[in-house]
Amino acid sequence: GTKGFQPVVGWLVCVEGAERGADYRIRAGYNYIGRGEHMDICIHGDPAITRDRHAMIAYDAEGQAFFFGPVNGKDIVRLNGKAVMSKAEELQAYDKIKIGSTSLMFVPLCGERFDWNAK
């Protein structure tokens, strides 16, 4: 199919919350975050996270940049303690994001130093 090769481009690591110590893979394009099993990134055990699309993290392979933001506009998410409102913000290595009562650290793989598409 068109899906094909979907390598990991980075990780979120739970540093505070029900799943402390767990890691979640980020793939290129949009990754929707929620409590539901059908989410790209499923975080269990935090009732403050909505089942469906609470937030998203995206990797733009062409621009070699990661972005994080809310999806449905009902739930406030935080980046390094500051609320991210309507527009996604660019992520830097080791940024801390908060979704519900869960805190996650962002660890990139792709970017200036590595790219799956590099020849």
C-alpha cells in the first residue's frame, strides 16, 4: 500500500503521570494523541486526556521540524509550561509537553543530524 516505510522519527517519554517511564513512537506526518486505542499515540490511565485526538505532534520531513498543538480546541495543552492555544508550536529537543495530567519529554531522532531520506 501507500503506507509502506514508516520509520520512527522521534519519541515522547512520559516523565510524570500514570505511564511514567513509558515511551511513544513519533512517525512522519501527523500523530494524533489520545486515550483511545486507535490513536497514533495512545496514553493510558489519564482520565484528563480525551479518547479522541486530544493533541497532535507532527514531523515535517521536508522542513525537518516537529510541531505540537491541540486538535479539537476543547483541551488546553502545554509546551514548557505555556498553554498552546489554536496554533501548533515548533518543538525543540527535550521540550516538555503536558497533555491532561501527563507530562512528556520530546526526544527527536530526525533533524539536522539524521534523516531517513538522506542519500
